[in-house]
Amino acid sequence: DVKVTQSSRYLVKRTGEKVFLECVQDMDHENMFWYRQDPGLGLRLIYFSYDVKMKEKGDIPEGYSVSREKKERFSLILESASTNQTSMYLCASGLRMNTEAFFGQGTRLTVV
Amino acid sequence: EDKVVQSPLSLVVHEGDTVTLNCSYEVTNFRSLLWYKQEKKAPTFLFMLTSSGIEKKSGRLSSILDKKELFSILNITATQTGDSAVYLCAVPTSGTYKYIFGTGTRLKVLA
């Protein structure tokens, strides 16, 4: 079974802190994604990566950056957390374009 | 602009009922449509549809795609309380790695 693991289920951070969300997949997938999910807005893509050290902006990249130094690991970084970044963050990985993506369990981040 | 719209937004039924969830899409160079079930945490993959008119089935769940009318339906027969979840529809955008998700249908099944 594909396993996508996010480092934390719940996080509480203060405004202005630098926050790291980690994601690891064990299926040698090329593609990895970070989404945030908010009520009424659905899943919105923040960044994705199609190879090591390669990244592309999604629909809402402002305030975020990413790092992919190894194929299995994709990190999302909030440079200076703000309250409007309180959300559920979901990491996903997939083998190829147009095929299914597999999700991690999600990290519920609260910025106070 | 590419978009995916799901209906209804929410639904409450009793155990044993049959439900039909809808997903319509407008995407350039359509390739596939995916259905996910999301309970309290991660969305779990249900189906991927690529061909019109071919039903995919898994237990009490089934789904079909209509590429002419640009929609898909997800049917759940003999619903159980364990079917309570948000059901998400997603379409990969052409030539990219991005998926467009609908906002989901929240299904609640009462005992």
C-alpha cells in the first residue's frame, strides 16, 4: 500500500514563527503536492514538485515555500506564519500525470 | 477557466437509502476524473474514470462518466453510517501535474 506520512497531525504556532511541515512517501513517486483545505473552498494547491529540487507554484503560493532535496520527502515552509494560514494542510504524491494521487493524513495548523 | 462543481453540497439520508452524487467539469483536454472519500483525515482514493459509459464498481459504490455532457456520478446503494464522509471529485488539468478539486459533497447517513 502507498504510504504518505505527514510529520504532525496537529500544530499550534505563534504569528511570525517559521513553520516546517514535512511529508514522506514510500512509493518512489515522482510527483508530490501540498494542498490546503478550508471550509467552502475545497482543496487548493499551494506547490507541487515533479522531481528532486524541482518545484512549481500552485494556485496560492504566497507566504509559502517548499523544499525537495530527496525524492521521498517534500517540505512546506511558512516563512512567517500568519493567522490566515490556519488551515488543514494535506500532502499528496502520485506516479504520473493524470493518475490518482495518494494523500497523507493531514496536519491541522492553528496560528495564534 | 477550468472548474469542477459538485452537487449537492450536503445530503442527509437514512441507512439503507441509495444516494447519487454529481460532479460536473469544464477542463481543457480532459483525461480523467477521480473520486475520493474523506472522513476525518486524508482523502482516500475510490475511482479513476477515463472512458465514457463504463461503470466502475467497488462493493456498494459505483461511478460512471459522461464525457459528452461533462459529468460523473457516484452512486452508493444500501448506505451505512460508515459511508458518512465528504466525497471529493478531482480532474487533472491537461499537460500539468495539477488537480482541480470540487468543494465536495458532505454525506451524513443516519442510523
